Amino acid sequence: MARLKPIVLSAVTAALCFSAAAASPQTSVEQLYSQALDAKRSGDLNTAIARYRDILRLDPKLAPAYNNLGLLYFQLSDYASAIRSFEDGMRADPKMTTALAPLGTAYFQIGQFAKSREVLDRAIRLNPSDETAQLYRARSLFALGQREAASEALQKLLQKSPRNVEALYALGQMYMKLAQETLKRLEAQAPDSYLTNLVSGQLLESMENYDGALVQYSKALEKEPGFRGAHYNVGNVYWLEGKWEQAVAELNREVSADPYHCLARWKIGNSLINLKQEPDKAIDQVKKALEICPDLAQAHLDLGRLLAGKGDYLHAIPSYRRVIELDPDEASAHFLLANAYRRLGRTKEFEAESRIFEEMTAKARSVRESRQ
């Protein structure tokens, strides 16, 4: 579920002012607001809802109260009530556009995808950086059958925010659904084709059903032994499971059939690192992978690790720096780079990279805690 921020009842002394017709003193609204906040902090959302409803009985035109009430209903998954509250708030104050993103998300949750898209289009026009609005707009597009537009919207979001796990999950779900539909069509039109087993294996692999995936990939190999990626698929499952020796055997078969398969070469090297075997062969495979796919960040990282493992910290440094260029969010590259500088006695550079690593680690921890 998307995390939605409460809207503060601005400055309490200003935004909570009554209309001239209000019968109760302003302090009663402040007290109710304080009680609502205390209840929310303690996790008693029902009491918080009751206090906001009390506030709105005193001043039915208090737009921020409607929005905070809507957010509470949203947290309880009472989306219909959330929608009513958000819309009441916007009628009370049409400028309260911060309600648009949660309103559009609530419409998505009850299956009103066209309405969701309409509201979220407006939210994004007013605030193009709102990632929640972008995410649920893309999901609404997909639900409406506009799949290319949905995928494009998520890819655009992930280009700006590559660590947005909800967007990654949504994109994965879209691809999975498309794969399921493709599999059904293949099963109907070509039940005995190796492609049916291949797609079935890929779908099972994406669900982390590795045993089932291996069965399907093996059947595909029996039917069509020479297709590109045949052994890579099997080797990749072994690699995902941490079965390094089996992975190396299958990936070597793939490289024999297709010397330009850079992922197979990199994963051979990576598996050898994990086996702590044949470092020179691992270096050779990773370097060949990078000749074919020079922007493979994880291969650069592994090359740096292999060189550092041989004591060649000076030549490991460019590999770590290339990782940072390709993937600025890869904190481990800063850690390894700091260690290389330390080993070479380059104190200032060691301290600079250590600070970056610590800052990135602290930020990642903060993000994890905010999502719990």
C-alpha cells in the first residue's frame, strides 16, 4: 500500500479558525486536534477518526480536517469513506490539491480505474514529482488495457527513481501478467513447442519456483537442444539458488554454444568467486564479459574484487569507480573503494569514500524504517 503523508492543519491558530457561525470556542477544536494526533501516534485510528469527525461537526468547512480524515480511512483500507472525505475537503477548498494523489489512489483501490487515471492526471500536472501519483496512474493505465503506456510510465519513473521498489514490483507484476497471458496462448496454439516450456519456466523462475522452472527448462532442452539461451536458463537458476558448481557447468555449455553471451560469462566468474576457485579463470571470464557488455556494472564490481583479492588494489580502483559511474546507488562500490585506498595508504581518499558509504548506509536504513 502506498504511504500517504498527513496534511497538517496549518498552524492550528490560523488554519483551524472557525467561521463566524461556529458555536464552540477555538480551544475545543485545538483540543480535539491534539487528541486526534495523540490517538494516531498510538495507533488508535478509530479514535483519531472520531476526533476529526467531531472537529468537522464544529466546522464543516475545515478542509484540512477532511483530508486528514481521508488519510485515516485510507490507512484502514476503507477507500469509499476516504474518497468521500477527500472530495468533501476539495469542495470545501478547491485549492486543497494535495488530496488529489490519495484520492486517485483510493479510486484505483476500489477498481474505478478511469476515474483514478483522471484524478491522477491532474495530480501529476500540478506536481510532476509525485511518485505515488505516477505509480498508480501507470497501474490504472494497465488495468484499462493501455499496457504500452503503463509500461512506459513506470520505466520513466524508474529512470528518475531506480530504487522505487513499489514501481519495480508493479512493473514486475505487469510483465508477469503478460507472460501468463502469453503462456495461455502458447498452450492453446502450440502445446508441444519448446517455447511453451520456455515461457512456463521463465514465469516460474520469476515466482522463485526454481524447481518447477528447472523442470520446464529441461523439457525445452529435450525438445530443442540448440536454441540460444538453453543452457543459460538452467545455469541461471542454479546461480540464483547458489549452486555454484552446477551453475558453472551449465553456463560453460552456454558459452561454448554462444561465446558472446556476456551474462553467462560474468556469472561463471561470479560463481568462481563464490566457490573461491580459479581466480585467474574468473578474471578472464569477467573481462570477456566486459568486452561484450562494457556497461555491466556488477561485472566491473566483480573484476575489482578479483583484482583486490590478488593484492592489485591499484588496478581494482578503476573498476570500482566505473561501477559508481554506472550505478551511483551501489553503496558496496564505495566500501570496496575505501578499502582499496586504505590498503594503498591514501588516507584522504579512504576517509572521503568511507563518509560516502556511511551516508548511503544511513539513508538506506532510514528509508527501510520509514516503510515499516
